[in-house]
Amino acid sequence: MATRIAYALILLVNSILSWIMLTDWAVRKLEHLTLEYMPVTCAGHQCYGFVAVHRINFALGVFHAIMAIMLLGVRSSKDGRGPIQNAFWGPKIVAWIGLIVVSFLIPDGFFLTWASTIAYIGAILFLLLGLILLVDLAHTWAEYCLEKIEMQDSKLWRGLLISSTLSMYIGSIAGTVVMYIFFAHSGCGMNQAAISINLILLLVVSVISVHPTIQESNSRAGLAQSAMVAIYCTYLTMSAVGMEPDDLHCNPLIRARGTRKATIILGAIVTFLTVAYTTTRAATYGLALGGRGNAYTQLAQDDAEHGMVSQQPSSRREMRAEALRAAVESGALPASALDDSDDEDDDENDAKNPRDDERASTQYNYSLFHVIFLLACAWVATLLTMNFEGGKGEDFVPVGRTYWASWVKIVSSWVCYGIYAWSLLAPVVLPDRFDY
């Protein structure tokens, strides 16, 4: 867990640094530090940090790409490359900073191409992965509650499932009403369409989830999953209309009184925290990464061959190990007891190190972990720079306050509904490929 938090913090710091590079102050400071050798320009015009944002995220992306390559095939902490993932934080920080410095030596033309192609594709892939995980989480949550209810006949879990479903539906309807009241005035056609389509899709997937044909193929499908998808997609729609520009006077939040700078800073930090959390969860979620780590790994050949005690043990540790081997040979204990013994011996052998919970197998795929972080870097860079208009004299740039960002969220909510609907319809359309 500490390892994953550390990588998330690096992404968070990198994102905040990228955001700061969109300010005039950062551009002037950067040019001053390079002794005017490296003017921050885009095709001959001041770009207010556009390229700097992509340089910084490109550097972190390259770092994760190198890590992904170095950790290919690592299955447990016994692998000599295991510490590369979980240790050596000093060299990693130095390498990250070094890559940022090197990225500023690359010509601007490369990053203009990078921003419009590779970074854009990576951002789309990151969004799709997040939507797939959300749908899978909805199914996992509902099925987990149903298993508890069936196995334990638990009133607690039944109440939790029902109350959470009702709460999410109430939240979705309330959010829709609020959006209609404040963001769907006359002349706000984009908002009216987005809110109405979200409401229609919410009702459609809810009806599909309880349709007799769907229930026949998957009896565990139901409103619990639909409620989670509905509240998330409603949130995306609300976020979209709440972050769009106010050129048509359709966003009262921008005209609201209050500390504008504090609101922008808080919004940016919350956005980056969300990205860091989502990335870490996606990168360690077993289903999305090709399978979870094994709960139990078969003993290696040399470990499985337990010979009879043939000599006097030389220490208390060896005496205990020999006693366990003898017990396994006699059938009094299972062979897995030796694995537990080995774990305990490792703790005694090196008390300075925490318990190694990945000795048998890693909890997640290290290489794909870094690939997901690479895609997250592409998303952050694209979010900060797509359709960005600099030069307006603002100290801090609002994150995602463009029509492009709003439409991305709106379309993402539609795609999420589509993915969820397909997860319900697929067992009916392709019954041979599903076994419930």
C-alpha cells in the first residue's frame, strides 16, 4: 500500500507542477532560470506553458514506461527485480527530475505532435479504463452484498444494499432537478440536451436491469448496479455543466460571488487528487490488469521435497523448521504450513523490513501498473491543455473549464451507460460465453 501511495503522490505533485506551468509567472521564471536560452513558445507565439505541461507529463510518462519494461515478468518479491518497484525511492526521484530536465532540451515540434496524437490517444484509453472499472465495481458491490445475504441471511447487508440503492437513486434524481433549475435556462441547449439524455439513459438501464429476460440470464443483475452507474453518470453530467465556460450565461457557478482564486485552486487540487486515486485503483485492480495475484502458490520443487530429519539442528530456528517438516511428512500438518513458517522466519531474519505480503505472488501486475500511470500522465496533460486559451492574465488557470472538457465528461457518461447496458445484454446475446 505504501508503494502505491508513493507513486500516487508523485503523480499528484507532477500534476500540480504542470498546472502551475500554465501561469505567466511560471513561464517567466522558467525563461529566467534558463538564462533566456529556452523561451517557452509554440510555433513562434507565446503558449503560456502549453509545451511545458506536455514536457513535464512526458517525463513522468517515460519514467513509468521504463519501469514497466524493467518489471516485465515479475511475479513475486523473490524476483531480484522486485525491489525496483518497492524500494530505491531516492534514485527514482532523481531519475524523475532528471527526465524533466532532459525533456526541456527536446524541440517544441516534437511535443506539438505528441500533444495532438499520442497524448490524446492515451487520455482516451485512460477514460475508457476508468469507465470499465466503474461498471465492474457496480457488479462486484452488488454481488458481494447478495452473497452475504444468501450465506448469512444478514439483515445488516440487506439493509445496506437497499439503503445504498435508494440513496444513489435519490441522489441522481436530486442532481438532475438541480441541473434543470440552475443550468438549463432558455438558450442553454447543450445543457438541456445533456441533462435530458442522462435522465433518459438512467431510466433505460434501470428498466433493462430488471427485465425478465435479463434476470433469467443473470439473476444477480438489478437496480443496485444501475443505481451506482446512475449516480456516477449524473455526477459526470453535473461536473460537465458546472465547468463549462459562461459565454452563453449558462453556468451560474462562474458568476457566483466568493474567492475566485481559492475556488480555482481547490478545484484543481480536488481534480488531481481524484486522478491520482483513480489511477492507483485502476493500476492495482486485478480484473483490469489480467488477473489477481494467487492466494496460494504451489511450493517450488526444492521446497516441496521435505526430507527426514537426519542431523542435529544448529539453532532454535532450524529446530522449529525440522519439527514442521516432520509434522508435514507424517501428515499432521499441510504443506502450506511450511510457507507460513518461511514467512515468519523471514520476519525474524530481518526485523527492520515489514512483512512481505508478496512473497508467494504479487498483488498486482507491476508492469501494467506503470502502463496505467503512463496513460494517466497523458490524461492530465490533455485535460490541462486541450482548447486552452492563455494570455488572459489569470494567476491560476481553472482546470477543465473548456467546452472540450465538458463534452468529454458528457460523452463519457453516455459510454458508461453503454458499457453497463452491454454487461447486462451480453449474457442474453452471447449465452455460450457466459456462465452464471
